[in-house]
Amino acid sequence: MSSDAAGGQRSSNSTRGDAAAMPTPSPFTGEGGGAGSPTRVERMLRDREHSRRHLLFASDAMETDAASASAGMAFAADGVQSPGRASPANMEEAGGAAAGHAARPPLAGSRSGFRRLGLRGMKQRLLVVANRLPVSANRRGEDQWSLEISAGGLVSALLGVKDVDAKWIGWAGVNVPDEVGQKALTKALAEKRCIPVFLDEEIVHQYYNGYCNNILWPLFHYLGLPQEDRLATTRNFESQFDAYKRANQMFADVVYQHYQEGDVIWCHDYHLMFLPKCLKDHDINMKVGWFLHTPFPSSEIYRTLPSRLELLRSVLCADLVGFHTYDYARHFVSACTRILGLEGTPEGVEDQGRLTRVAAFPIGIDSDRFKRALELPAVQRHISELTQRFAGRKVMLGVDRLDMIKGIPQKILAFEKFLEENPDWNDKVVLLQIAVPTRTDVPEYQKLTSQVHEIVGRINGRFGTLTAVPIHHLDRSLDFHALCALYAVTDVALVTSLRDGMNLVSYEYVACQGSKKGVLILSEFAGAAQSLGAGAILVNPWNITEVADSIRHALTMLSVEREKRHRHNYAHVTNHTAQDWAETFVCELNDTVAEAQLRTRQVPPSLPSQMAIQQYLRSKNRLLILGFNSTLTEPVESSGRRGGDQIKEMELKLDPDLKGPLKALCEDEHTTVIVLSGSDRSVLDENFGEFKMWLAAEHGMFLRPTYGEWMTTMPEHLNMDWVDSVKHVFEYFTERTPRSHFEHRETSFVWNYKYADVEFGRLQARDMLQHLWTGPISNAAVDVVQGSRSVEVRSVGVTKGAAIDRILGEIVHSENMLTPIDYVLCIGHFLGKDEDIYVFFDPEYPSESKVKPEGSSSAPPDRRPNGRPSNGRSNSRNSQSRTQKAQQAASERSSSSSHSSTSSSHDWREGSSVLDLKGENYFSCAVGRKRSNARYLLNSSEEVVSFLKEMATATTGFQSSIADYMFLDRQ
């Protein structure tokens, strides 16, 4: 069910039923919450019953979605909105999450139960941002407006959220071009706690009627994208997307005006997928949640959308992303992993250490509202009339919007097949089909209307009699009382949606079946199937025979089975309310932000570039250690293609913008530059052969002096007996995993499945690790290092940290370095296994003895530094504290320094001895890895380029001023 969030207008019929006598309330007027905030578990157990007992007055003032649909509004009772028609506050498909507790898409796991942010006794401000305001506005004069509150699921839900002061931001559904009218409408809406966004007719046409309803809505309901037959159509799509972004920015601008620190901002539906990015770009500390009120399609469907990248990245800017069901959440996570190449986790989607939580929140209804209505005299009269009218016949009911996704033709054809195969039922059953027309100006919908009328006429002519027809087709809505009465007398409710975000007709039917205990036949493609599937008869609406058989089963079902099914569904519907859903989402958003703040404290701060450069200029002998891949490489745009551009990305190229800065830094006689990489020697030669720098390939196992020849720094007696058997395993999995590849280096093997199918690649990697651990490497002195999309097997001790002491020793010896190194800058996108290089230089870590006594023995094979588990994994499977890792790294460096396969006779320990480093002169910096042992962080290779340019500029200027000073001194 789409939502009002889905936008659109709703007819201005007055509210009916037991709410009719009540004055029109503000959508957010109601009791506030009590004192204090419960934990998540306490909230789930306590607040459900509390909200039902103490917030009944709120529901009385509101009509549910289905009631709205049957109250002459543009929605059918299920509240699903079709594009082009609307319901300001009707958010059933908009409805989000049922009740009470949030399921955790792939996404499961206990939470710590943070308390809600805020002070006891104070309400937290909530800004609800949706395409439509929950009002219908009519202009009565130049500065006069009449407003009517629209009843709907989201409005009713928000009334039940305690400890929250809510305001609604959205489009009022009318064009107000003059300033006088805008001021008057803004003032009138303020009394209803609503804030308008003024969109002109062109924006509405392009953004709402165009991109939202012509592209996103059909795609999200698996109807596909419109066919392009002319280039002008393509240009029109592009202009619609531009209008979509402009409209989202207009919503954001209004939010900015009313936002106060600490506010929660809740964005709704596919109309506002770009809004989270706009908000976070303005203030990264905003608490932003986004909820989708329609299905989210599988990644194979979503990937056809031309703007797929921008929309996914925009939604991921939110702190919490919610869906109706686990399936929709799973599809979203899959789209992020397959299209954006990000990591899906049990909690959501992770991008460079930032987690966007993704969860399912299935919505419920206000079941008490329906149960109370059944006791009203007006409803009882309706029930009596319907019982007399259809005496002796079983009643089947369908309540839908006349829309492509509702499966009405399939439902009627299945009923025809049932009558055909069961002639004894011809005069014993009647199907009442309420189908409220929508988008009557669209040819496809006109065709659907004609098709339904034709099928109904044929069946009634074939099976009807002079006194009775099998199908009563009503193409108008009913009032709330009549709808409740219909629910109450119905023996079988038939919901055959081809795609539905939730569809709450099924909930409303169950709520009204306290005494009759009727049977629910429910499409497996409706979101409600995940909540009510155990008690309903689930069907594939495309299988006409299956639906017909289910009708027979439902009509002949024994009372024992009926009661059992009804008891299950009735318990779910009455225990999971819309109020629970809204409160749960808001509380989960607060919890998510609190957890993110804890994680942020563990993220290294950004590199203080000015301080790093100032200390650089003050020092006398500097050492710059730079990684290569994802640090100095030229970025490659993949445009969202699966796996990216494999050929371009595999060709590691130095960013052209770095050639000048690197040359300037390398030419500084007081600076030594080392590029330290896991890449092969030929790759480094190709990219850095022209520079006056040292190159260290294969994690430092091979070293090339400036303009010199390659030498090895590998420790002696390195056991490589495992190579052949590991090679066979890597070849086996490469052949069986499309678009994977492996590299064989002298001290390691790397299998990369970055470009393969994400899920299949992970399965293959898991299988490969089992093969390795139980076979070729079970007794070998090797490390297994897992990257995000790679598996590497390398000899024990082959890490950048273990190699750097030997590299420094060679540099000190070759250059006859006498001045101590008093400044170190180390920047790289290193695996966790290689982050021991950060520890090596850090003066604040205990080094015990960075150089062991000469008689010391080598460290045993199983003692090796280990990176954080999330970044690297050793086959010893040990986890150690940071201090222990530093101590082990020092131990290994010392032991390995006593072995060298180079021809040099100098002592490798000269590398450590030349360091005279103070804490303020050491800058270790991880690139794009927010969980790191480095002191500082740069988010991307682009930031590395910018920093090195700045450093090179400062160096050149500093050298020029020194030269000028010396010239003047000589004069």
C-alpha cells in the first residue's frame, strides 16, 4: 500500500462513523508521554498495552486507511495509493511497520537497549516529512483557507507516540503562487501543527506525476520502466529526475528553517529518497530516518533504474532505513552490495566504517477502533440488512483500489473457475467486490476498468439467475459503518494483490471477525503475508487454479480449523498496532544514533593537515611512507555496473595529479620517500620508475633503491613448501567463480572476487577457507588474510611492519644517514594484518626492545602480529589487545632482523637506531578505513591527493624562502 507519503490528494469528505461527531483535531494533538524512557525490551512489553488502554481517544478521531478508501476517498480500504491519486496521510503501504518490535533484516541481533535521548518529562521534537500534508486545503478568498484533516494510518500512528512533539512537513496539494496566499495558508496550517512546502505546477508535474508515479512507483511494484521509443522520451526522463532532486531540496530547505538541535527527522516514501542526503549535507549530526511504504524490488529489477546509484547513496545517508518486511529490507541490502559494492552486515549496510541500519517494521492497525464500531447501532443495522439480503448464501469480499497491482481480474477469473468446477455452489455463494476507481484519465486504467466490467458481466450472465447474481461489483466507496458491517458478515475475504507494500484490508477484516471467525485468502505477494501467513490461506494470484481451489477450501473449512487460523491472526492484529509501529521506529532511530556516536568515538580523527605540514617543515630528516592501491591510485568510475570496470580497476595507475607533488617531495634532500605496497615489482616500476624514491614491493619483501636494482629483504629459511598445493586450490576456485582472479607473488597468493557475484563469491571464499585450513596449510607456517572481497595466503612474518625495520636499515646504510629521522608520515589503505607498521613507529606504544639482543632466537611461527578481526584474519584465529600486538610486532621485527638474504653485511638494526621520533612528529593515517590502528584518517584517495599537493606546495615555498635567505646572507 502506497501512502500518502506517497503523495497525492484526497477527497475532502467529512469523517464518518463514531468519529463523525468529534471536532476536527490537529493530527498531532493528543496526550503526551509519561516520565522517563523505558529500555527497548521494557518498551515492547509495557507500552503495547499502555498505548491501547490510554490512547483510545486518539483513534476515535481518525479513520483508518481502509475506512478512508471506503469513505469516498481516493484510496481503497487497503490504503494502497496509486500514483496520481492521493491520500495525504494514508500511509498503509506507507504504513511502515507493524507493530511493536522491529525485525532485523539479515539483520538480526540483540541490541543494548539504549534509553531514549532527552530529559525526563520533556518531549522530543519529531519532524515528519512526507510528500503530502494530512490535510485538504481549499481557498475561500485571497487570505482565507478552509482545512480538513485527512484520516489515515500514519496520522493515527503518530498520535500514539509518547514523549514526542510532532510536526508535519509536506506539500498541501494545491498550487499557491502568490505570497499573500502562501502566508495565509502557512498560518492556518500552523494551527494544525503542519508546515507547507510550496511546489509550483511545473515541479509537481515533473517530480510527482513524472518521476515518482511514472518511473519509481511502477518499478517498485515490478511493472518495469516505461518503454522509450524516442530520444525525446529519454530527455524527458532526465528532466523529471532533475525536478525530483529540486523538489527534494525544496523539502530540505523547509526542514532547515524549522530544525532544532536534537530533533528527529522522519522522511517517508519513494518521493523523498534524495532527502536524507540533502539533510546530512546540511548538518551531519541530524537524526534522519527514512521509511519506504511500498515494496522494494529485487536488485535485478532495481538495477535497471538509470539513477540507481544516486538514489541508493542518498538513502544510505539516513541513520535508519525502514521497510514493511524482511524481504524488502533484504532486497535493499542486496542492491547496495551488488550495485554499490558495499558490505552488507547483520545490522544493515556499511560504507567505509559508517553503518546505515536497515530493519523491517511491519505496520498494524488500530484494531480497537473496528471492534468498537461493531457495537454501534448504525453498524448493527447494516449487519442485520446484509444478513437478510444474503441469507442462505456464503459471502466473499474483496476491497481494493481499481489498480494494476491489485489483481482484481485474476480474483474474478478464479471465482469463475470455482463456479465452473463446483456447480453446486452457484446459488450458494456471492462475491462482493468493491473496486474504487483511480487515475480515470490514464488509458491503462481505463482499459482495466473495462476489462473488469466485461468479466463481471460475462460471469453474471453465465451463472446468474433472475433473483441473484454471483458477483456484486461496486465501483464506489462505502462509508466506515457499511465497511465494518461488510467485514463482519463476510465468510471469506479474498486479497489477490500482484504486489503490495503491506495491504491492511486483511488486518481490518480479521479485526471485525471476532464472532464469525471467517477465512482469509491472502496473496503471497502482499507484505501482510509475512505477518498473517500462518493463519491465512496463502495463494499465488497468477495461478487461477490454485486460487479457485483455495476458495473451495475456505468455503468448506471445518469450524475447528477456522477458529485455529482466526485465533492466530486475531492475536497478531490486536497486539501489533500502528501506534506501536511509529513509536518503535522513533525509538530505534534514537538508539541507532546513540550507537553510531559510540562507534564514532572509536574512529580516528581526520588528519590535521596544517599541523602535519608545520611539523614537517620544522623537522630536519623526514620519512614519508606511502601505500599505493587506493592511496595513490587513480580512481575508476564504475557507474554502478556489476563488479565495476574490471579491466580498468585491475590496471593500477598512479593518479596523474600526484606526479608534480611527488616529484617536489622526492627532490627535497631532507626527505626520504618510500612507496610500500603489496603489488608486484613490475607494477611499482611502471608507476614510480621516474621518481627519486625507494620502492618496496610484496609487503616489503623486495626493495629497490632510488634508480637502483631490486633486492630481497626476506628472512632466511623462509619455508615455501606450501606454495604448490595452495596454487592448486586457488586455480580450482578461480575456474569455478566467474570474474574472479588470483595473483601469484613470490611470498603470497591473493584470490580476488571483487568482480564476481557478491553472494556467490562469499560462498566460494568460505568454501576455499575450509579447503585451505583442513588441507594445504593445516601445518604450514602461513597467515590467511581476508579482505572484504579477497583471500590472501602469505608466509608468516610477511607484513609491512615486520619488513620496515629491514628496509630502514638498508636505507640508513646505503645513504650513510647520520641525522636521526625526526618526522614520519605513514599513509596507506592497509589490511588489518599490515597495520603493524603504524605500531612500529608510534612512540606511545611500548617497544620493549625494538631490537633484541644479538643472541636472541627467532620468534616462533605462531607468534605474529594480528590485525583487527574485521580487517584481517590469521589462521591462528587469535585476538590480541593493541598493546600485545605492538609487543609482538617489536618481537618479530627484532627476530626477523637477524636474518637477511641480501648480500649486504651491515646490521639491519640500524633502521631502528636512526629514529629520534617524538609523538607530535608522527602522523600515521589510514585511507578509507575507519576502524584502524592509525592515529588519523583520510576518507579517500582524493583526500590524499589534496593533502600531498598542499604539502608539496608548502615544501617548495619553504625551500625558496631558505634559498633567498642564504643568497642575501652571502651578499
